[in-house]
Amino acid sequence: MQRIAVFDLDETITSRGTWGRFVSQALKGRPDKMLAMWARAGVGQLIYKAGAQERISVKRAMLRQSLSGKSKAELQSLADKFADEEVQTGLRPGAVRQIEAHRAAGDRIIVASAGADLVVEAIAQRLGIETVLSTKLAWSGDGDNQICARHFGSENCYGAGKLERLRKCLETLDDFQRTSVHITMYSDSYSDLPVMQYADKGVSVNGDKKLLKAAEIYGFETVNWSV
């Protein structure tokens, strides 16, 4: 039976979230714009929690204040530097061990994250993981003149949307049949409950409070990958 290991990225493989830190680095040296970005993000988060807008609206506001208008070359360079530092000092030790265990067993490894594709793909590449599902940035212009747009190039790879992306990805595999594969999903966040329920095995990695409660209900394994 083919075995597939699906890893969330932020606070599952990495010890901290990547999106906020990445966009902050893009605004390094611009404290005025950084303050404006975090102010908008804070207001947006309150509106999101009140149920008045989608989660991606918060990320879109941050995108417009930080990345939009910058060249693809500049942002790719920033993402590469960010990924180099993250792989050196920002990964959960347990995540690295588990990825290597799956690789040694010959399992297919997938990273599925709501993070921006430039960052998620750069980190995954350094971990030797080829299959990546993430939230795509959008670009305008051609070739070397591409600049980051004011909107995303895909739906947010989050919650039920992440499950939809995963299912579509799996359907592209040769002779894929759901009953003939064993899927393990690793995540720190309750937002990944749809994927963890779809998987044959769910693993709560340093899980948030809601996920830990769900783990008791659904029988998910709980692990601490900080050491």
C-alpha cells in the first residue's frame, strides 16, 4: 500500500508562522509602512473573527501593504534568504526527524500550507520535498519585469480549501485510488480538521487548544516536536 505523509508548514514544520515574518522583512527599513500594515491586519483580524469577512481578506490587506509592486526577482531573493535562515534555525526538530523517517520508508511527502508559495516552496525545496500546495501570489508583467499584484493568484489553501487542493493533487497521481493509499496528516491547527478527518491518521503537532480537544474526540495522535 502506498503511504503519503502530508505536513502543514507553519508551526508544524516551522516553530513559528512564516507569513507575518516574511512580509515584515519585505518592509524592513520602512517602519511607517510596517505600522500601517499591522494596524490594518489587526482590524481585519477582528472583522474576520466577527464573521464579517473571509480569512484571506486579512492576508490580502497585508499583501497590499508589503509585497505588491515589488519585483518577482526581489521577492524570490527575499524568500530564498528567509528559507535559508528558517531551515538553519527555525524548524521543529521532531518535524525534521519525521520527514526523514517518511523519506527513508519510501513514502510520498507533501507540504500543504496556507502560506505564500514563494516561501513555502523555498523551504520545501531545502527539505527535499517536491510536492507543495500553498496560496499562490499573482504577478503582472512578463519575464524579468513581473511585479507582485494586489491580489492572490489562488484561493487560500486553508481549511476546507486545503482539503480540496489535496484531493485534486492526489487525483493526478498514477492509478490513484483512495482505498489503496494510507494518508497521515500532521498539523498544529484546528483549521486543518477537514484534512485530518479525510486522512487515515491525524497527528496533532504541538496543537492549539481546539485541535487538542478534537484529538480526544477523533482519536488523533498528539506529539511534541519542539525537541
